[in-house]
Amino acid sequence: MEEGKNPPRLETTTSKDPGDQTERNYRYQHQYGVVLLAAVRRGALSYISIYCEHHEDFVAERPDGLFDCYQIKTSRPENGAWTLTSTALTKSIGRFLDLMAAFPDQIGKFVFVSNSDVDSVTPASSDNKRRGRCPGLLLDHVKSCRDVDAVQPPFRNAFEVLAAELGAAKTQLFEVLRRLEIVKGPSREDFDSALAQEHVGGLSECAHLAPGPLRELCNDLVAKFHRAASLFVVNPDRHIAKDASGITDDPVIAAKRIVIADVALVTKSRVNDTFRYQGPPTIGLGQPRTKQILEKKLVRGGVGDLVDYMKTREQAAEYYFLEEQAKDPVLAARQLRQVEEAVHGECLESYMARYTPETSFGQIMFNDVSTRLRNLETQRRELLGGVPYELLMGTAALLTNDCRVWWSERFQIDEGEE
């Protein structure tokens, strides 16, 4: 170093670490998930749920049982517009081919989304080679053809070159291209403002939000897609064998699924968390319980297949509350009181709504309770301390064992029954 010059400072020297750019690209993908969510809420799309990083960047479940598959790609403007010679686009088409081959009867459409433009050529252009490689013109032509043999020049040559490059049968490639749409998304620089002002801010239920809370809500929604796209799984069932009855879903796949109806468009700052149930909790933690109460109640309600399912969640819920009790007995007791009374209220309301004398209504009630608890998880997050659905269902099992929840007409259970 030259004498008299100050050494460079780490915190003021431009970094060559590309991690921030990679993170920006991932954020773009998660932001687009919120775009899909908002489109469903305003009625432009009709998806039931969205799976994140499951086979594709997004796999959207439709009401007809089919799935739309999304690939989200970002590109620098200097890379130019997308053509059929663009590596990322051809690789995405290759992935779509693999999906079509694996799930031929379950695919609705394929969507390629990018911040960059697609090569645009007018139909009147005399540059036939460029016209043939223009994705928009090729897709329009393929969709107008009745079968692969009807593809005409100048698109036939580009089509055959693409099939050869991907090692795909022409009939398979034809079917994928017929279902493919290419969408121009927002720019990476403007996505945050577009998401807040146009997509989420344009929803009727968000029209009242000021800019600050609106940005907070958008960031919460993006974070939700980020978590679903990761391998972050808190379901305790991931540590046990699958239920032989087939009721238990794969916890990893379930964690990747965002159910549109369950997403609450409410900012944390607007949630009223001052309401508190008074008194101590009624559930006794770590105490022996009369055996077979849970089993007998579920069997009497006609849902005996749920015994292992409910017992697993009961054990996990009790273990969670015991851990919290060891950390802070006062706060743990307050949270347990909040959770048990909220869950008991939902179960009791469902019981009163579904109760039919001398008829087995346990299955109908369980379905209703399941929906209620999923809504409770998202809509009363602050009130309940952010506990997951699985813990709420486990609390319902604890309350069943304590004879505060029933799944059939009440009946006599002997105190000393084993």
C-alpha cells in the first residue's frame, strides 16, 4: 500500500458476492406467488391452492382437479428478449415436457413468467428465420393447428430443431406448446410498488390500508411464499411413519401448499390482540388420563379411523405446552387458556350445528372442525400466539379426553374404565 493512503474499509468497499442478486431473484419468484394470490381474490383466477417449489416453481390447483404449472425466470435487460434459442426458456419447456410425461391427465396449462420481454416480430416480417424462432408467433401457430403434421413453415423448422434439442417426440412437444403461455411480469426494480399499489392494494379488502400497513402486508405475504418454498416443516408427523389409513398427508408436501381461502389479508398492526380469556387453563398437563376416552368418543362418533391421527396430535400438543411451561409458567398458562377456549368454542359451535339425535355425525363434525381450526390458525394468529393448525387439533384431542368435546351424543364413560 502506498504511503499516506488509508487502507480500504470493508464496510464501504463494493462487494462482489452475488448472493444479494440471487436473493433478489428468489424474492421475484415469491412476489409473483402473491400476484397469483391477489388474482384469485379479485376473481381473475380460480385456483384453490398453490404449491411452492413442488415439481415447478408454482403448481396451482384448479377447481376441475387439474394443475397449472409455472416457471418464473428473471433476466438482465442486456440479455435481450426471449427467443427459442434462449437456454432458460428451452430448459423450462424441457421441464414441462417431463411433467406432461409424468402426469399426462393432470396438467391444465404451462406458464413461463419473466421480467424480460419476448422477441416480437410482426407477421409481415420477411425474416422467416427470426419469425420461426419468435415464441409468440410459434405458439399462436401451433395452437391453430389440429395436430403436429399441420405445423407449417417457417415454424416447422424451428419446431423440429427444438424437438431435437430437447430429445422430445414431436407429438409430445406439440401438446406442451399448445398449453404454454408466456407472460411478462413486472420489472425487478418496480415489483414492490406494483405489488402494493396494483395487485394487493387494488383488492377491495385492502382499499382502506395506508401505504405503511400495505407494504407490511405485502412483505408478510411474500414471506409466506418464501416459507412454503423452503423445506421448513414444523409438523411433528414428519418424524413418524405414515398412517396406514391414508389420512395423514406427507408433512413436507403439505408445508408447501398455500390454501388461498386460508390466507388472511390483515396486517399484524391491525389485529386486535387485547382480548383475553380469564382464569387458569382447565387442561392438566403431564397428568395421567383415563384410558380409552378419546378412542371411545371417536368410535361412537363414527370416526374411529381418526384415533391414531388425534392421539399423535394430542401428544405433540401436550409436549409443546409442557415445553412452554418450562420456559415461562405464567405466559404458558395464559397461552394455553387462550388456545383451549378458542378451540373449545369452535368445537362446541360445530357440535351444536351438526348434532343429530341417534345419528352418527362425527365425520361431518370433524370436517367442519378442521375447517374452523384452519381459519382460526390464520385469522386469530395474534390472539393464539401464532400456533399451527396441528397444535389446535391436538388441543381438540386433549379437550376430548377431558370430556369438554364430544363427537357423538353424550354417553356414560365409567371413571375407572381402562
